[in-house]
Amino acid sequence: MNFSFLQELFSSITQRDALLRRRGDGPPLEHTQVIDACRKLLESDGEASSIALAGQALDGYSCLDEDEKTRFFQCLTEQFSADPEAVDGAYECYRDSRGNVDLQRLFEACEPQRQELLRRLNLTAGGTYELVRMREDLLPRLKAFPALEALDADFSHLFASWFNRGFLVLKRIDWNTPAAVLEKIIRYEAVHEICDWNDLRRRLDARDRRCFAFFHPAIGDEPLIFVEVALTRGMPERIQPILDANHEAIEAEDADSAAFFGISNCQVGLRGISFGNFLIKQVVKELKSELPRLKNFVTLSPVPGFRAWLDAERQDQRGRLDDDTRALLAELDQDDWLEDSERSKALGEVIKPLAAHYLTKERNARNLPLNTVARFHLGNGAELHRINWLGDTSRRGLSQFGSLMVNYLYVLDDIEGNHERYTTEGKVACSSQVRDQRRRARKHLKGDPVT
Amino acid sequence: MNFSFLQELFSSITQRDALLRRRGDGPPLEHTQVIDACRKLLESDGEASSIALAGQALDGYSCLDEDEKTRFFQCLTEQFSADPEAVDGAYECYRDSRGNVDLQRLFEACEPQRQELLRRLNLTAGGTYELVRMREDLLPRLKAFPALEALDADFSHLFASWFNRGFLVLKRIDWNTPAAVLEKIIRYEAVHEICDWNDLRRRLDARDRRCFAFFHPAIGDEPLIFVEVALTRGMPERIQPILDANHEAIEAEDADSAAFFGISNCQVGLRGISFGNFLIKQVVKELKSELPRLKNFVTLSPVPGFRAWLDAERQDQRGRLDDDTRALLAELDQDDWLEDSERSKALGEVIKPLAAHYLTKERNARNLPLNTVARFHLGNGAELHRINWLGDTSRRGLSQFGSLMVNYLYVLDDIEGNHERYTTEGKVACSSQVRDQRRRARKHLKGDPVT
Amino acid sequence: MNFSFLQELFSSITQRDALLRRRGDGPPLEHTQVIDACRKLLESDGEASSIALAGQALDGYSCLDEDEKTRFFQCLTEQFSADPEAVDGAYECYRDSRGNVDLQRLFEACEPQRQELLRRLNLTAGGTYELVRMREDLLPRLKAFPALEALDADFSHLFASWFNRGFLVLKRIDWNTPAAVLEKIIRYEAVHEICDWNDLRRRLDARDRRCFAFFHPAIGDEPLIFVEVALTRGMPERIQPILDANHEAIEAEDADSAAFFGISNCQVGLRGISFGNFLIKQVVKELKSELPRLKNFVTLSPVPGFRAWLDAERQDQRGRLDDDTRALLAELDQDDWLEDSERSKALGEVIKPLAAHYLTKERNARNLPLNTVARFHLGNGAELHRINWLGDTSRRGLSQFGSLMVNYLYVLDDIEGNHERYTTEGKVACSSQVRDQRRRARKHLKGDPVT
Amino acid sequence: MNFSFLQELFSSITQRDALLRRRGDGPPLEHTQVIDACRKLLESDGEASSIALAGQALDGYSCLDEDEKTRFFQCLTEQFSADPEAVDGAYECYRDSRGNVDLQRLFEACEPQRQELLRRLNLTAGGTYELVRMREDLLPRLKAFPALEALDADFSHLFASWFNRGFLVLKRIDWNTPAAVLEKIIRYEAVHEICDWNDLRRRLDARDRRCFAFFHPAIGDEPLIFVEVALTRGMPERIQPILDANHEAIEAEDADSAAFFGISNCQVGLRGISFGNFLIKQVVKELKSELPRLKNFVTLSPVPGFRAWLDAERQDQRGRLDDDTRALLAELDQDDWLEDSERSKALGEVIKPLAAHYLTKERNARNLPLNTVARFHLGNGAELHRINWLGDTSRRGLSQFGSLMVNYLYVLDDIEGNHERYTTEGKVACSSQVRDQRRRARKHLKGDPVT
């Protein structure tokens, strides 16, 4: 539509301004004052004055200090639950009738008042974003105050509904994007830090780079998640040439591969609400339509935790690494192996198979891969395609990923099947190369019988 | 933000196109096929292929004929409920612990599967609007199939969350609005029919007219509700001069009153999700900021049902109207009283008090006014300000409203108090003039002792 | 492309409002008052108060009656010319030096003051459009007052510069276009009248219709020229099926031809400033990029003046038509030939050749085709491709075009060559079919020796 | 106002991309090849293939090296002039008739072919900007090759018409502006350098800062000129607090003054086409409408050249400074006076009067103030309101402006009169304070008789 932009411009500006002016500006409050405001909001009939009451409650919240916030959350959890007698009554009816109408009443009786409260807080302009920020405050408290999990469940329940894929908008981010948004891209980039605006420009605006983000209309210019893409000839093995300030751009039309080299969630307060999967698939669609010659849609992904796993194995004398392998890996403790291509190559020949093992065989309690990045892409239906030695030779790459970068390959026709086998049988889709490497890993591992 | 418009343009076009192409195009289907598609969608893990599955299910639904739709709704209601054993188990835990976590689990166990199904159907582009249309199909079936109320409750629950005020966008509608939107304004106008585009232009685009609508970003160019406003000098008594094709526009800056003369809900499928209250209040805000000289914010509202009520009273010999009054009102059955100003005036002197009585004293079972329009504005905190005889002399105005139009007055400072007294005590805020009229009504009514 | 309306929305609102309020609102003025305002504007230094002075002069102009406008134009022509002594002096310098700098001075000395005046009138908001309207007032006076040609030359000179192709913006017009623009499309359609908004929607918004217009940023939502396109399978012969309210739309992707069936200039005041050629070529580009399968870009054009030419020939006993032909054509004076397919066919067999002759051989003083539409498309490099008997059977089609519609074909690779041969040699590019018809015409024409 | 970027976003993407790909990419060319392309363009009939030919000529130009560019300009000047015989013939007719039509013909005969060439080069997408850049290349050559002045006159003539105020668009620049535009603001800021994006943000986006620019629709996202504004309580005396990274923002609504502290022309190629005056006045209008409480519209302007003038006077023993003053001013050569408030104050007491003298009495050959900034603002109708000692204590402020910053005050009601007296009588509008200072300057100047 032609005009919607105008309104959104207006509303996002005002909302954000209101927000900035509000947060922290007032005098310090006690949590009981905010709890009172919440109660008043719940007691209103949800219409006449609710917007104003919601604004007051959120204003109040923003003036709480850290301790008072904790107490506020505790009160919410304890005092805004459901009425046990109502639940009992509704249950009895349901037990007798087993009818749909009684089920509905039971459902309503069970819904904690907190959910209605959150819905009403959402009435005010900018409320959605403030609730996301409120959950951002809540999450780190869950460990120390496990009772707050109930409150977190309410947030999760509502956010899953509000941030439904159907409400998200995909947008390309480039040098024509307002600075207010770009600045957030710099701030939220989680994978490979963006140093400054020049670095950002290289990442977004070169002919062979793309960046896409999901936005939510009520949250305005705050991205929810974004992905950075490099258009390349051939699937890239290494991240440094991609990040290189002096990289020579190719024409987008000449690329055959799109490499997703950074996916960053922006809103801590939306943890657990999954967008990444939808984002990747829609970006694949957008890119295919812009550049029909693209053939490979692949990631260039880190292997967080691999080096820690490897070091633990190395230190565990009764562990699974055999002694020769352990001896060879001692090289890693030397500073200079990276400069010596021969030693480096020898190390790679051992580590790649071990990584293939780590990524596919090391599992958590739910029989899913230990590695979170692997879990994400395999769960999306990607294939573990290639393990790249010296893929990331930055300090962080060496110390955390053992220099490895992994290509996960998204083959549109296989996604469904891969996903199915992964979720039902726990089967990890691998290229033949990775399968070979995994097989070769056995000779480095004690007690992994060759089958 | 600068660019959001681009995306929305794109998405709204594609979505709407997709929609149009889909609806009804396929071969007729049986409801079991769509039920199967729904089941498949629910069994997916909500990510990998859900968007496609949701699209298939909605496509399928659009190919059902009326009978199959009924059966589809019945299957949804019966087969996608909650698992009684899971509910029992969760209840037992809750009964024992009375804890928040167990309450949460019970809440989840009680949630009918239908709700998750609706959330997943919403994943696909344009899904939100198709769900609204699905409920539009459902509502007229509730009478014949009361069991479907449970399904309707699920729609209501989700729509109340999705169409939260915080997600709506207010937009001015004028002659610069895309034709695709304006055409819907013509179609949805419920109060005073818009004949054609010329009539529309007069309503929207004259210097002394305004029109505002609420939109929802995921529904694109479909308005949810809109209001038409006339800027006037003095509060208007009569609708015909406002609708008159030859009315002479005044400068907006010269107006002291903004008269809301038409509020139309556009989406049947959103019945019960209330926007009107929020709309009026935000429009008052917009107008005040555009035109600081405006002093009165008032409606010019119809009195649907008044004539029917009056006629029933007239015919009921044992009713409350005294005989003199009944005799006088017999004039109404003559065709020509309207032309005779004396007779007309005499009639008005009787009817206005009776209307004051009707609007304030005739109540429904919940002790709220019988008249729906009165209920809406009084519930919003407005005052019943003036009853205008000959306010609407159109055929419809005469036959349904007894020619009356009513001004409900929104005084910002009083809204809160009026609303409070109305909801708690059932007290109707009236101007002294209306109070006088109500008092005068007693002499026409038997058995209404003068107190 | 739609989104560019935003800027214009803004500017057009302010400008147009200003305009509307101004035009005609003031008391009647005399031309001398406006001339004084113009003189004051010219005497200002072009900066400090020029915007206000320009506004006053244009306001004043809008309050002149028709006679005073004539006098105003005459004063402008006579009193705002160049200074003869300055011209003489500058010419003498130039004659002596033949230098570039002296040429420049002479050029400046020759420039009528009117041009600087028009540039300054353009300073005010909305001024550009008001000057276009002023020339619209001027043009019809040229015949009676040929001295005003000098003033018209000034307008032409400036407009050619201001409305340079580089400043125009192409936009697609569809149902998402603001009503304020669409209403102008209805008004300006010159070829096949648009009856109402429903008709408009069919023309623009069907899947197999397109409409594009040129806009100028300073003129806002006033289109300069627009073209209507039908996407068809095969080149269309007849206009009625295209305009038919019940025509069944095809999928755009299935079309192999784009038929330009209406090109309308919107601004009389821009007569002689040519856009049509640029418009057609850019629209061909846009369509090729949207729909790569399109093969034929062709017009379906009327033949204005053909019937008048034919009737004149018929009536001229000493004219070129031989007697048999004249006898046969007498059928045309019967009302019922159209219903009789045999007679109609026989007529077509005579008239098509005569039309081929008319379109290619009947020339004006500059040796270009008499027919203006032919001149336009042939001058653009199109080929005269096909003459369609019964192409337009509307009353107007019959009475003015002899029911003919013509396809002019734009073959991108031939445009340059066709254009070249047309402009240098006067050669008309024809399909072999048209060449045959032209040859066959000879047997109907006296004294056209068979060569 | 932001929203107009949309159109430009679109156009700038295409245009700029084209441009970037073109510029410098091709093999080096000789100027004769480009001259040939220009000739071909002029010989075309201005329609059929002109856009392509214009593109080729501009492409060619971009591949010329510096020497070839000079030769290209020389050829343009010499070979694309007017035809002397045509001029002679047209003049003779005019001399005989003195008629308007003959004048028009003479005007056309005198117009150098270069102007038509430039108009045709402008047909291609992005052509306008490339022509501005071409003049940017031309200007530095004028000194060495004065014959090129004729060519420059052609550019000036056309640019004055194309960049007419009526075609410019004012836009607010803030943090929601696309980065592509903001980056240019950083680059073009001429008065007080912007260090980086953080600095930019402070300048634009603080609550008490505003920035506005003029854009031209055909040039897209390239600003023509922009102004930075600080909203302050009281007229500011010093620039450092305004530029200070840690300045504490006030609420815009609390400001009574708007201080224009930086006006930067962005396009060298538009030198001599004046926008600044229009910009200031329109910004005053915008600000008044946004913030009705603003009372003072004032600049905080540098005094470029003052220190050089002062030093020259100091060194000229026979100059006008009397010996005491010269002795006192010797302090300036010491490094440490700035730290010593007493000495600094004493210096100020001498220098402010001398600056008042310099700004008002030191004139150029046209009897206008020597100082360019003074000339600009006084010519716009501002008043020389206050001279601020220690107004700019940056290194540059000290070495070039003698630490002075000047407030020029724009009083809307006086602008017209000030401007009039300035242009007709050379009279400089001064506050009484400045008049006092100017009077006091006499005691420091020899031979300035007290009048």
C-alpha cells in the first residue's frame, strides 16, 4: 500500500521517542507501586482508560532498580496467578461432561491473570517492545529464582503468538537503510564483530554482499534477527577473505553460491521464539528470485565449543583419544604451528575427522548433536557438507573453534527429508566427504569399533 | 522507518494476489482432505515445512462448499480438542501442589489443539486474513450448530491477542489513498450508504470532512474499522445537510465541533474484538492536534430500534403509554405529518421525551440500555447530550429511528468518570436537557410515578 | 514504482491546496496590476523576496477574466522583450570579434526578459504547474493574436528544458494508485473514453492490463502522458473485445503481445514538448523486464481523419477514385452494411487498400503522412504492420475511422533504421501485407500508374 | 519529510549504480571520440536514439584523462558555438523589423549549440548529476584556459533553469535518513568538520539539533546544500559548547533561539547557483511551524579572513592601526594569552571594535563587504547582530577568525527592508551594540575622522 510508510514512520518515531524519554527518567519507585498500577489495569474493563493505565505501569516499571525488579517479578508470579477454586470448579464440570465448552471454561480458568495483564500492557504505544525488554530483564533471574519460570512461560506463550511468522516482515538491509537501523546491526552482530561504519558498509553494500532482517511492525526499527550473505564463486572455505577490508567484489550475477556467514539474534527478550529457520528459507527464496544463477545455498559456520571438547578429551587420560593422536595434538599447544604449513597440514588431517565425529556422534541427552550450531542447521534440514581446516584463523577462531569453519548446505529438495530423518531418527545428513572423515576418526578413537 | 513501505507494498500485493487466485479456483474438495492437511500441519514440528503445509490447508479450505465447511468446522471442534487424560493428570498435579508451574502445565494441557492449529495456519502469507474470513464463515453457523461455540472461542481468544490495540495502525483516509482501499470504504460503510465515488469524495475529501481507519499490518489494505467526521460550526442536529451533495464546505480552521457521523466495522470475522472505543479516542487526539480550536467532540448517531420499540408500545393496549399519548402518536401512521410543520413539531414534543426514556431507562438483562448505539458510546464514557427530532428524515431514518439522531458528547475530562459510573452503577451520563426530557416522559407513561 | 507517490503526495497536498484556494478566489483584477507585480518581481534581485513576489503575480493572474488575460499576454509580449540598443551593441562586438564571449553576451542581450520572468514565477511552490496552465490559456489565443507567438516561444524554450526526459519519472498506474491520480486518468483519457470507476478498474487492474504514466516531480500528481496496454495472445485486431466489460482476463505470463491501445497527453499547456516517444520505449523496456516472454510490442491505433478523407474523395467527381470504387463505397451510406457480413467483407476489401494508400502516400507539405497518428508512430521508428477492417465498430470508429484500427509494430532492432529512413528519405516502413494492399489500391485510384 | 527519500532511493539506486559501473571502467579514450559522440547526439533528431547516444557520450567522457578532458572542453567551446552567418542574417532581420518574432529567431541563432548538447546529454538516466560533475571538472581549468568561460556560461545558464528553487525539495536530515545520504553530510560539511558517525549523530539527532538539506529529484540522494541548527536558550556566543560531545541536550520546546551554525554547499559543480538564501528562509518557516515558541533565528558564523586582514594591517607600518593598538595586538603572537583571562579580555576589547569595522567598512570594488560570510547574510537581509570574542577557540578559529564568531540575526519583518537598503545603498544593518563597537574602532584607526 502506498501510504502505510507514513504512519509507521510517524508511529515508530513517536514510540521510540516516548520510550527513550520514559526509561529511567522518573524518580526511583518501589515495586509495590507498579504492582498496584498493574492491578488497576487488570481491574479496568480493558477499554476506556486502559491505554493510559498500561503506559503508567510500564513507566513505573522502568523506574525500578534491579532489586525492585526482582521483587516485581516475584509479585507478578505469586499474586497474578489463577484462582484455585475457579480451576477446581471448572475442572469438575469438565470431568463430568468432557465437553468442549467446559474445556474452554477450564482453559480460561487456568490462564494465569498475568497473561491478560501482559496483553493489556501491550495496548500502549511501544508496549510490545517494552515487554520484550522486560523479559530481557527477567531471563537472567531465572537461575536464582526458579519460581519465575511460570512468569517466563507466560511471556513465551504470548510472544510465540505475537511474533508468529505471519506477522514478520523481511527487509533487505543496505546502505540506503536508515542509520538508526544500521547502528543496531553493528550492535547486534554476534558472529563476526563489525568494527565500525566502514566495516559495516563493506559487509552490506558491496556488490557481492547481502543482508536481510526480520522486523515486526509493532517494534518498528528494531531488527529481530538478521543474516549476512556473501555471494561467491564456489562455496567458500574460509571466513577471513570474506571479512577482509580489501576483498575485491565480484559481480553478483557471476556468483554461483550464496554463503550465509553470520546469523544474529537481536532481541534477548525473544529467546526461544524461533525465527532463524524461517529467515534462512525466505532469504534463499529472495536470492533465487534476484539471482537465478545461484546454485549453492550454504553457510560458513563456526564450531563453538569444539576446541573445549577437544581439549577435554586430550586431558582425559582415560578418554577416548588414542595415544598417538594425543601426542600429535600436543602440537596445538605450540604457538607456531600455524606458520608451518607442513605441521599445520598434519594437524588438519587429524582434526577434521575428529570434528566430523564431534559434530555427528557427540550427542546430548535428547540424542541431538552437542554442538548448537550443528543442531540449528541440521534441524532446519541442511546437510553437514564440509569441514574447513583453517577456516577461521582469528584469535577467537583458533581458541574456540580449532580454526574450523563448517559449510552446512541447504538443498531445497532435500530439506524436508533431511529434517524428517533428523527429528524422527536423529540421523544427521552428511556429504560423502564428511562420512569418510567420520569413518577415519575411528582410528584416532579408542574403543570405537570399526563397523 | 524509511523503507518499510516497500516491503509492505510488495507483500500486500503478493498476498492479496495469491489470495484471489487461490479462493475457489481449485476443484471441490471434501472436508476430510482439509482435516488431513490440518493434522499434517499439527504433526509437523512447526518449522521446516509448516509454511507450505499451512498454505495447503488454507487452499483446501477455500475449495470446500458450504456443507463441507460445516463438516470441517465440526471435525475441528470434535477432533482437535484437548486430551482428557492429559488434563486429568495435569489437574491432579496442580491440585496437589497448587503451584504456578503445575498451573502452567494444566493451562497447556487444557489448550485445545485448535489454537495451535490456528497459530500454524497463520504462518503462511496472508493467513491472518484468511482466518478472519474463516471465522466469518463460522459465525452464521453457531445458531444451528451450538457445539461450534467452542471453536469460535478459540478464534476469539487468538484474535483478541493478535488484534491487540498495540498492533493496530491508525491512518487517515482521503483522496490520496489508493483506490484499492477506498473501494473497501464504499463497500463497508454501514451507517449512511455511500452511493458512488463522487459521494465518497464528498465524504472524505471536502475541507470539512475527515475519515480515519484502523489497519493491521498483516492484513494489509483491508480496513478493520473506520469513522467519518464532519467539522462543523456548532454541534449538528441533522444528518441530511452533512450528506448533502451540495453542502458548502467550511474551512477546517473555522470549525468548533467534530461530529462523528459514521462508524463502520469492516470485518465480520472480527466480531466481538473491540476497536471502536480506541478508534474514537485516538481520532479525537489526532483532530485536537491538527485543529486546536475544536471544542466539541460529538457523534451524530442513529437510534436503531427506537421506532420498533415505540410501535410495540403503541400497539400494546396494556402497555405503558397513556391514551392521550397513544392518540397523538397515531399521527405517525399518516404519511403527511412531515410536511406539516405544526403537527410535526407537536409530535417531536412527545417523541423526544419518550426517546430520552427509551435510551436511558429501557434496559436489557444486564441492566444496560437496550439500544446498542447508546450502549457503545455510554460504555466509552460519552454523555447522552441531545436528542434531535427530524435528525434523519430519510426513509430509513423515519421508519427505523423515528427521525431521531442523537448527539453523544465526548468530554475528555469526564470520560473516565462517566465510564466508571456506567459500568459500576449502570448510571447513564445525561445533559440537563436530556434529563428534563426524561422527566417529561413520565407524563406520557402510565405507572411511572413522578419521583 | 508506486512508492514515489509519497513525495508527491506531500508536495501535491501543499501545492494543490494552495492552488485551489488561490484560483479564482480573489476579486477580479486588471491586467495592469499583474503586469506591475511581474515588473516588481523582475526588478527584485531574484532572491530575497522573489518567492513571495512570484506568488503574488500568479495569484493576480488567476483573478484575471478572459479579456484581461489577453491583454496581460499582450503586455508581456510587448513590454518584456529585449533592449534593442543592448542587442545592437552586443551584436557589434560580436561582429568584430566573432568570439565566444561576445556571442554569449549577444545571446544574453537577445533573451527576452519574459524568459527570466517565467523562471522567477517558477520559484513559488506550485509555480511550474501554474505556468503550464498559463500556457494552456495562451495557446487558443495564438490564432487571433499571432503576435503572442513570441511569448509562446518563450514558454516552449523553457518547458523543453524543464520537462527534459531526464527529469521525468515513469510510474505504473494501477488500483493501488491514489484516487487523486486515477481521477485524472479518467479525465484525460483521450482515445477511448473511460465511463466510470468500474471501467477504469477494468482498464488498469485486470491481470492482462497495464498503464504507465510520466510524472514531473514539481507537478506532483498530475500525469503528463499515459499509455494503456493490453497483454494478449496474438496481436489484437479489434478494440471492442479489449474494452469489453466482460472480457475474460488471461494470465500476464501467457501473453506474447503487448498492445498499446491508448496514449493520452494530459497537459494541453505542454503541447509540442514531446514525451510519447520516450514513454513508449521505456514502457517496452519495463514490460520486457517484467514479462520476458513478450514478443510483439504493437499498437492498436485509430485512423483519425480517414473517413473524412475518403468521403471527400468520394464526393469529388474529378477526384482519384474510379467509378466502380465510388459505386461500391456508396454502401457506406447505408445504415445496415455492418450487419451483413458479405457486404461488409466486400467493403473491407476495398477500404483496406485505400487506407494503406492513405496512410503512406497522402502527405502534407513537409512530405510526411497526413495522418497524425501514423506520423507519430512512424516517426518513432515503428512499422505500419496491419490495417484491421472492423477494428473499431463504435459509432465514433465508424464515423471517423471507417471502422479501421491499425497495428504499428515496434521491433526494437529496427526502430533506429526505420526512424532514419523515415526522417531522411520520408520512407514509411510497412509489412509486406500492407505493401500488397497499397499496391492493390492502385486499381481503385485513377491515374496512379502501376509501377 | 523523510518519506520522499523513497523515490530517490529507487532512482538513486539505478542511476548511481549505472554511474559507478561506468565511471573510469572503460579503456582510456581520446577526446575526439567523445566529441564525435557529442556531434552524433546533436545530429540525431533528439528523440529516437538520443537517450542511448547521450549515455555513450557521457560514458566516453568519464574515460578521458585530465589532459584529454581539457582538450574536450576546448573542442566543445570552439566547435559547438553558433553559426556566424546565421547570427548575421537573423540580426539583420531583427534590426529591420525590431519585431518580437525576429528577436526570437536571433535569440535562437545566438544560442551556442553547446546548450542544446547539454540538454540532450541530460536525457540519459543520471545525466543531470554527471553534468554537474563535468562542470566540477571544468571550473578549475578556467584560470589557465579563460576561453572556456564561454562553456561555463552555458552550464550556468542551464543550471540556473534546472535548479530553480521551484524544483528543489527540502528535507530534514536525521538519524532515520539513509546512511548513503548521511555519509555525504559528513563528507560535505565545510564549516566545522564532522569527525565520524558518532559526531554526526550528535549534530543531527540530539533533541536540540536540526539539519535540513535541499535535494533535486533528478540528482537523487546527493544533497545540494545543508544547514545545521542548534536550538538554544538565548542566542549562543560560542561554537565549542555546541560541538561538544558531552553537551547536555535541552528539550526543543524549551528553546527560544535557533542558531544556524553551519551552512555547507555540497556540489562544486553548482557554484554560483544560489540556494543558501532560499534554504535559510524555508528552514526558518519549518522551525516556526514545528516550534512556535522560537523567537530568534540567528547564525553563529565564522569570520574567515579576519585574522589575515588584521595581521596585514598590523604588519603595514604605514597602515591604519595606531601604534598603541598595534602594540597591544602584539599579544596575539604570544601563545599563552588565551589562558590569561585578563589579557584575553583586554585583547577582546580592541579586537571586537576592529572586527565591527572590518565587517562593515572594509569593502570590495563593488562596495560590498570584503568578508564573504557577511556578504551572504547581509545580502539575505540579516542584521549584523553581535560579535563574540572567543567564539571559536579551536586552532582554526584562532588562526583564521581571531577567535571571533558572529551572530547574524534574521528578523522576518526586517529582512525585506535590510535587503533593500543593502543592495541599493550598500547599507549594512547593525545592532546598536555593533554600531557602538564600530564607533569605538575609530580610536584604534589612524585617519578615521570621527564624524
